[in-house]
Amino acid sequence: MMRYLSIFLISVFVFTACTSKPIFEKYHKQENNNWLRFSNQEFDIPIQRAGEEVAIYFKMRVTNETPFDDFPIYAVLNLPSGEKRYMEKKVILKKDLKFAGEAMDNGMYEITSLLWSNLVVTEKGTCHLKIESVSQKYDNPGISEVGIVVTKAQKAKKEE
């Protein structure tokens, strides 16, 4: 019995040591599940240590009502050192008429897209990230939430 308990405790320890929580995670709900064209999403990301290497992921939680296969965004990242990074990206929402992300319990889908990997933040402080919808349409139905997740870079997943 002690042997099984020891194996179980070691397994739990190894599993929790290998899976770390995000450094930062935040979502913005979109009124009426509709991300309006000029409604920029802004995030302040605290960086606790200079020289921290991070990966930044963009997340969208969408409903079946979204008519889009992909969604264009423009991201501007202001680092504590004053440096700026820019990213223009099409977030893939559907592949072969099926949602590209993970199904959630509430009937929505969570789409994850890597913005920056192995980004070294040279100074402690706050990174300011602004994400703009660059959709040609003013109304963008079916987009329930927009968010970001920041992890340590070595834990970054490759984008599919």
C-alpha cells in the first residue's frame, strides 16, 4: 500500500512540476457576442524580472454564430524599455468548415494563436498590448471573448 502511495505522490509531483501556470491571463467579454471593428482590446502585462523570456498567445472564444473562417488582427506591444513590437495576423477560426480550436463546455470554441515566442523582456515593468480588429466589417458577430495568455517561453506550444 505504501508503495502505491509513494508512486502516486511522485507522479503528482512530477506532473505539477512540468506544467506551470501562465504568467498572465486575461479575457475581455464582448457585448452581445460582437467584437466591434473599432473596439480595441488593451492589456497591461506585469513583468516581474528583467530578462524574462516569454511567449504571448492571443485567444478568441467564439460561438457557432461566427460567420468567419479567419479573423484579421493587428497587435502593438509596448515593452517596459520603450521598444515596440508589431504583429499583423490572420487568426484561423475554421479549417474545413470545422472550428480550429478546442470545444468548451458552454458550447463555445477557444481559438489560440501564437503572437510572439521567445520574446525577451529586458526590463522589469509593464508591457502594454493593444489588439485591433482589422476586419472589413463593423459588426463581427459570434466573438464572445478576446484574451491573451503569457507563459514562460520554454513552455510555449508550437502553433499548428
